[in-house]
Amino acid sequence: MARALAVGGGLGASWGIAARLWMRLIAERAEFSWGGTIFIVAAPTIVGLAIGLGVTARRNGWRPRGQAAAGILAGISVVVLGVGAGGLTLPTIVFGGVAIFRPRISLPARLLVVAGVLGVVLLAGGDAGPTPFIVAGLVGAVIISGLWVRQVLGMLAFVPVVFVWVTIVQADLPAWRTVMGILFYLPLVGVVVAAYGRAIAPVAGAVPVEIDDLTARVPQV
């Protein structure tokens, strides 16, 4: 456990440093503050600690409840990345991790996703008229129905990426910084998506039993 925390925390801090350098790369006016820099490095360090523990719980074969608890802790920890400008990365990390690493998404989880989508629309699109709410309602209906859930979550995860790319293109930056900012963003956030997804992946030994499996176990007369 100590090694897992050390590795996870170290990787998280390294990611925070890389994220800080990327922010400096795309900034129109390069500014530095100790408070902002410390938070940008400390927040992913916390997430790295939690994700490292979750991944180790699965790799070392902890009991299902222990694995589930570690996974929940890792899942909740990413909230700290959503503070301030990092809020743009949060939908990509959460929706992308769930879409890639959760082959089955339960109804309570789908309801939480819908609540999150509606919350984002209320915060960001309150003055944009009824269109954002209509789109959010349609997306929510699809997610609750259970049809194409992973595909929809994948698209929701990619929307903030496109928004970031457009923002970089519109910024007053030299061409080389624009290109580098666009190219580095997807790998930067993709690393966290992969780590988060591994931490919340289904617990080994807790896969739901299918009807076909039950019928196969019934003795034939």
C-alpha cells in the first residue's frame, strides 16, 4: 500500500507539473502565482494517491468490498480537479472513464450522470434559452433508457475537448504554441481518463450472472 501511494502520488504530482506547463504554453499573458501553482500540483497529487490505492486494491486481490471502497474513493477524488478552470477536464475524465472501462452501467449510475448533465446545463446555459435544456433532456432520456449509453457518454466526454481546442485556436498565440497546445491536450487528459477508468472498473468476482448462465447450471432431466 505504501508503494502504491508513493507511486500514485508521484505520478499525480508529475501530471500536475505537466498540466501547469501546458497552461503556461496556451496562456496569452504568461502569469505566475505560488498559490495557483501549488494547487495545480497538489490537486492531481491527491487524485493520484486515491487512484493508486484503487488500482492496487484490484491488482492485489483485495476482498470485493475493499476493492469497491477503494474504487469509490478514487471516483470521488477527481472532484478536486474540477475546481476553477479544471472544470473543463472533469466531464472528459468521468464520462470517458466510465464509457471505456464500465461495460455495464447501472440505473443509479445513469441517474447520477443525468443529474450531472442537468447541473452543468443549469450552471453554464441558464441564459441561453430553452435549447440547452431540450438537448440535455433528450440526452438524459437516452442515458436513462440504457440505449447506447457508452456511446453517448463518449460523445459527452469529447465535447469539452473540442471546446478547449476551439478556445486555443481563438487565442492570440504564435502558431507553434497553438499547434503544440492542441496536440498535447488530448494525451494530457487521456492519461487521467485511463487511470480513473482502471480505478472504477468492475470489481473482479462481482460480475452479474446472466440468464443464460443460470439456465446452463440447471440439471437436465
